[in-house]
Amino acid sequence: MIKLYSTHCPRCNVLIKKLNAKGIQFEEITSVEEMKALGMSSVPILEVDGERMDFSKANKWINQQEG
């Protein structure tokens, strides 16, 4: 399960475009309340199999995926 915690900020939109371009299926979560409850203080956060990644790490992970 891949989740993207997003507020549609410019960085969030970059990850959305990259995920879609690679054909990677993901669930987008935009609930700020849910993000705060999980202790998140910034977005985007990409969660893959329970591992949370900030923008830089998420960008690297997406680039490594086969498209």
C-alpha cells in the first residue's frame, strides 16, 4: 500500500506527477487532521509499506521504480 500525504503544495504536486508518470498506484490523503494525528509536521510524506519518506527520499524512491 502506497500513501501520499499531500496538501497539493508545489512539492506534493511534483510527487503526484511523478507517481502518475510511472504508473504507480497510490492513495492520496489530504486530511490535515489525520496528518497531525500521525505526528507529521510537513508534507509531502510518501508512505510505502509502513516506511515514511520526506520529499527528497520519496523523490529518489520514485526515480528508482520501473515505469
